[in-house]
Amino acid sequence: MKDPKFIRNIAIIAHVDHGKTTLVDGLLKQSHTFRSNQAEMAQELIMDSGDQEHERGITITAKQTSIYHGDYKINIIDTPGHADFSGEVERTLNMADGVLLIVDAQEGPMPQTKFVLSKALELGLKPVVVINKIDKPSRRIDEVVDEVSDLFLELAVDDSQLHYPVYYAIGREGKAWRELPDNPAEHTDLEPIFEAIINDIPAPTVETDKPFQMLVTSLQYDSFLGKYAIGRITRGNIKKAQQVVLIKRDGALINAKIDKVFGYRGLNREEITEASAGDIVAITGVADAHIGETICDKENPEALPVIDIEPPTISMYLGPNTSPLKGREAKYNTSRQIGDRLKQELETNVSLRVREEGIGFVVSGRGELHLSVLIETLRREDFEFEVGRPQAVTMEEDGIIKEPVEELLIEVAPEFLGAVSQELGIRRATPIRQEQTSSGTTRSTYIIPTRAMIGLRNLLLTATKGTVIMNSLPHGYQPLGAKLQQTRNGALIATEAGATTAYALDAAAARGELFVGPGTTVYQGMIVGVYNRQGDLDINVCRGKQLTNMRTSSSDGAIQLTPYTDLSLEQSIDFIADDELLEVTPKSIRLRKRFLDPNQRKRAAKN
């Protein structure tokens, strides 16, 4: 059991891609948490353990690890940098006493930097600033330090938070300095960061002689031991086989007995006999625990404040698949199976909300990426379902319906500024400020309705030849505006079920851009492409060539098809309109009309 004076609990916070996870990897390796052969085998981003985290190159869930430096135990919480997963940051900051704020030496403070820092300062956490990636050719270190200072002036809750140490680092090379180095190539290590954590971050302020109390901030599952409740012990001690009580959100008390207590060392959980206040532990035996609830001493049941999470901004319909191809490609496809899986997701995904609607569910989250990660997770677990177009979650205040708005920061080369401004003008974005960066790009800030953000990223990437840098952050609510104009052309819709033929697709290619290739199974009402005009067009993509003895000048010419566009999951979600659905299976992603029969579609359009 560690003396609280020798424990440090820190969260590492930053905007996406500013180098949080890379720095944690360096700390893990340099603290000799791994044996030398393990360190060589460890992949680049040790903390990003999920498949989607590796593929997307982002952190999705907050994770905790522990390292030892001398006599000190350092509990580190690695948090996501993407605004869509900011609920993960909000729930885990409760476990920390201080934060390492990582800022990119070129980009400077970005929207998510502002969000996570404001949350940390509200909780009274001690900040340590690390200017990372100081080896970038376009670094602007002095300007970034000034921008961080301005950000603290804007967000600080009291004067003491304006005094913070600044360190400099190249996280990828595992190097850090107290002062800006003249020659970063000189061999060094992360020792200054270790010293900053020990000297600048306070030890946990706790009472070890009072009854046990702990707030559950994370859950994990194990097929052998069941549910692990993870959190920081606020006061007292915890032992194996101790009798405790779980205080639910509604105040109900449930008796439980601690089965096992685990501490962290590196990426591994180690069973321990006892832990004291200030340490982060995982305990088993409390099967009914949920995030935000309190586990405490049976004789003194006192609840800790419930974790407050920002409300979701985007919702979408998710229900069982109703297409003619249902049940062919997945193991789980019923409404009950999907509902049970969503209930399980709610236990760990604190920003998610689910309510039943008809045979399906309305799932609400923080943004398109938040929901698309959930959809991808379900399809990889062998689920089959359909989803509708994302909608903004509105609220009513004083009789006025309000919609969420976001602060959008766009960095783009000057030659693309006109194209970006035109697209944002259509979507009713309000410009706030515009400035020229030292690298020659233009950085613009807008306030834009959340519903106008749907599909925006792909459009701007196309308009700027893939060079746009865009980031957004929730910015409160405003009265609901008028309906946004339709910017997409109509769809090409299959009129017959069957397999597509090269002959029919060759004729269809003249009408628009195709989403399917030859030999693809389609059904009536399925979207096979985008029409090059407004309005939808019904088209037969299964028609075969008539094998008669008639000959024309072009009849024996070889068919040369233009390669079709294979939309990703995110692009498909962006594409669908209000009267369309996306069919998702482990093997396929199909776009379809909500009403497959053309006569039903006409009746619905009239109504």
C-alpha cells in the first residue's frame, strides 16, 4: 500500500494529433515498465489498444496506466483529443490531481485544447504545459507560448492557475527540456517531464483515516471475474473481502462484498491485498456498479457528486434491417439483440443516449464520428442493422426551440478560401474572425449549426484537394433556424432485383456516378449511384444484352466501365437524405430508399 505523499495522479490532455499518446508511450518505455525485449516488441502507440484506434490513428477511449519513478507511483490517464469523445475526458478528469496540457509547436491551442483545459481548470487541477513537436520546420514556439498564456487568461478560475510551468518536448524521440534547447539533436530523455510530475503536480489531498469512499469512473469486463469498477479512492482504505455498499444514482443502496482489488503497473492489472486513498484501483464483486455511482463503507454510506456530462448534439435512428437481403450476412439482426447490445454500450459510453422508437432505437451522441465508431464496432461484432440520417438534438427553453451550434476552426491555403466561404455560406455559418498564420495559411473561425456540419468535412476535403484542416467544438445553443437547402443531387435507384451487368452499368454511367460494380446483388429501391441532376431517377442496372443475330456498328465493341465510387461508412452516413437509410452488415454497406416501392415513395412525397 503506497503512502499518498508518493502518489501522483495526472491526466494527459490535448487536441487531436498533438502527441499525447506518443508522450505516454515514451514515459512507459523510459520508466523501465517493460523488460528490454518487451520494449523492442512494443508497437508505436502502446496505449491505443483497439482495432479502430490503430486504423483511424486516434484515441477513442480514455485509459489508465501506472509507472514508477524512484519512490513515486505515477498514475497516468491518457484521454482522447477528438471533440466527439470529450465525454471520456469529462468522466476521467475526476481521478486526476493535475494535468499535462500538450500543445503542438506549430498549430498552437486548438478548439479541443480550449475545451479540455476549461474542464480541468473548473475542477481545480494543477496544469503543466508541454510544448510538443518543437522539431517541426514550421514551428512558432514563442507565438504558441503567448497563445497558451491568452487561453489561460480567458479560462482561469482563480489567479493561482495563471502560474504554470512550461516544458518543451519532442515526444516521438522521447526528449524533453526545461528550457528551449539550442540543439535538440543532443541526446537527452524525458527526465524533465518525470520531475515536473513529481514536483509541480500536487499529491492527492485525501483522508486515509476516514471510512472508504470511491467514485466509479470507468468499467471493464472480464469473462473470468466479471465487471471491474475503476476509480480513485477518495478516502479510507479498501481490502479484499471488505463489505461495502453501492449508492445508485437514484439514492438506492445495494450491499456488496469486494472480491478482489487490483492496482496498475504499466498496462497490466496486478492483484493487491489493500489500497489507500489517492490511488487508482479496479475492484471486482460489485456487479451492479455503473459510471458515476459511489462505492463506500457499509457503516457510513455517503454519495459523492455524480459526474456531470455535456448533453449529446447528434442523433440517428438505428434499427433492425428491413431490406430483402436481411439475415444473409450477420449473426445478430433482431431488435432485441440490438437493444441488449446498446444497453451494454450505455454502461461504458457515458456520452451516449438511447431511446426506443418503433421497432428500432434513436441513438444520440456527441458527433458523427462518435456514432460512426459505434456503428463500426457493432458491425465488427456481427450485427446487421439499418441507420437513418443524423439529426441535430434540439431543446426547448422558455417556449423557444433551440438547436446546438459549434465553433468551427478552418485552416486552408488562400487559393481555396473562396470555395470554403461559399460552402459555409450555403450552410449559414457566421464568420467570427480570420487571421493569417506564420506558415502562410488562413485560419478562420465560424459559428455554425451542428446540423450544417453533417457531410461538411468530405465536401471541404474535395473543394481544397485534401488540404483543409478543420476542427469543431460545441458552442451552446441558438434559436432553430430555417431548413438548410439541399446541396446534393438526386439518386440513381435500382428498379429490379438481381445481379448488376456490365452492359446495364455502361448505359447507367452516362446518367451519373455509380456506387456499384458488375456482379453486385441489388434489390428494388436500392441506391446504385448519384444522378447528375436534381431529383431521383429509377434505372435498371440488371438488364442483359439481347443475344440476337442483329448487328450494329457498336454492338461488338468491348465495354469499358468507369471505376465505381466505393463509399466508406462515414461518406455513406453523410450521403443519405431524410427519405433514405443505410443498410449495415459485417460484409456490406448499402444505400437504400426508406420506401423501396416507387409507388409508395410517390405517395410519401405527396404527404
